[in-house]
Amino acid sequence: MTHEVLVAGETLIDFLPERPGPLSAVDGFERRPGGAPANVAVALARLGEVPLFWTRVGDDPFGRYLADVLADRGLPDRFVERDPDAQTTLAFVTHDEAGDRTFSFYRDDTADTRLEPGTVGDDVLADLAWVHAGAVALSGGSSRAATLDLLERAAAAGCTVSFDPNARPELWPDEATFARVVREALAHVDVCKGTVEEFGTLGFEGSSPVEVARAVVADGPHTALVTRGSEGAVAVAGEDAPWPSGVVDHPGYAVDAVDTTGAGDAFVAGAIAALRDGEDLAEALAFASAVAATATTAAGAMAALPDREAVRSFRARADGD
């Protein structure tokens, strides 16, 4: 199989609580596979755009479980590394009554922080059309240099580079470091997806999501996607984008959310898949919003990821067709 997309970054274990409430009050948890790049990679595979996935897990029971999950979801193991000297990252998730979540990470020198520069060769990048990564890999260890190196070489190879700031303050020493490192990465990025709050932490501000997206586009990426949770998303494309420039707004889809973990990652996968198909920005935003909405209907970031037929059926019902 020919792979035209590469996703890079962490794969980890999410421990989901048995009920909403503070972590100190929860007695039981359920193990689920997670990690934003892993969610994006699996979602792309579900949508028929099977990517290469560069990740690193521990050679421990959790890591072996995650490697099996990735294989079961159809991802090739070419760049799925197993670290014999580091453990797999764990994240304990806390839910509120609306399904929104926070994370407590156990990630001290774990396997996903130990990616090495140059692992994905220039010969691989030459055959790719798209590379996607996120900010968690930039938060420490050799993975920071490895991810920055990948993005720089992918851009030089002519790949479309997408990026998710995915702010996790508990993984960074302070906001200034987060902003500095991510802004360094954005120098190589074409498409950036984030929330108003995440972009604000990076110094991109405005009186509306559209103005925030315009600030991002003015700084380098030719396209910015701003997600607004249940209120949908907006996109701004600049004059140098390979699709028509302008502003697009989608109100999102109403859905009874069970768990919002991974919804943003599902959105990213939907956007990549649609734009890779040659869709315009309006259709890409609608498709990505439908993928994200569907992904919230079961517990766990990967549990409800839809295939294309499920997305078509969901949109037909939601749009009344």
C-alpha cells in the first residue's frame, strides 16, 4: 500500500473514570488507547486514508497493548518503535457533567519523549504529500528536536505540514516556553488547528475566532482552523493556500456527547482527509465537524471514530436529507 500521509507523535494510555467528578473521588478507571497523534492516525485509517505513523511506546505491557491496537486499526508498524528502556505514558482523565475533560499525566522520560531526529528519512518524505504533528511531542526530551527536524525537512520536501498546538500546561514549565517552542514549529507549518484559548497562549489574539485565525495566517501558516466545541469551527485561508482563500464558518452538529476526548483529533483527521480529496475549505470544515461530532458518542478517543459511510449517514440525518 502507498501511504501519502505521515502522522508523528505520542501514543499513550488514557484511564477513563467510571463516573464524572474530581480524580480524588473516582474509584475505578477503564484503560483506553490514546494520544492525540495516535487518534489522528487511527481516524485517518478509518476514513480510508491509512497513514504512516511514527511513534514510540515502551516495551512493557501497556506498550505492547498499544502496538497491538495500532496494528488492529490497520496502521503499518514501520515507524512504531518499542523502547526497551522506557515506560509508556499514562494519562488519567477527569470528566465533568458535560463530558469535558482534564488530564493528569505520568510522563517522566517515557518512551514517547525519546523520538530521535532523522528516523523518518528524506527518501520517505519525498514520497509523502502530508505530514501532521502536535505540540505534546515538543514538550521535552529528544522528541522536541526530532519533531522540529521532521517538520522542517517535511516542509523542504514539499509536503503539506499540519500542526495541532494541543496545549497541555501540565507538560510545560511555563506558558512562555510553550509559546516559544510552538512558534518555532509554526515556521514550517501550512495548516494549523487550535482553539481560541490555545492560539491566545501563543500570542494570537482577536475579537472573534475569525480574527484569531487571521492572526495565525498572518504569521506563516496559510490556513488556520479554529474549533469551538459544540459551536462548530471557523477557517481562514490566505492567498498562498492551495485552495480558495477566504473565511468559512460551520455551526457544528448537535449530538449527545458521551466523551469529548479525541474530538479535536477526529476533526483534524476529517480535515486532512477532505483536503487531500481536493474538497474546498467549506466542505472540509463540514466533513471534519461531522467526524468530530460522531467521535464523541462513545467513551474513549478511538471508540466511535467513523468510516466515510458513517459520516455520510450522520450528515444526511443531521442535515435532514
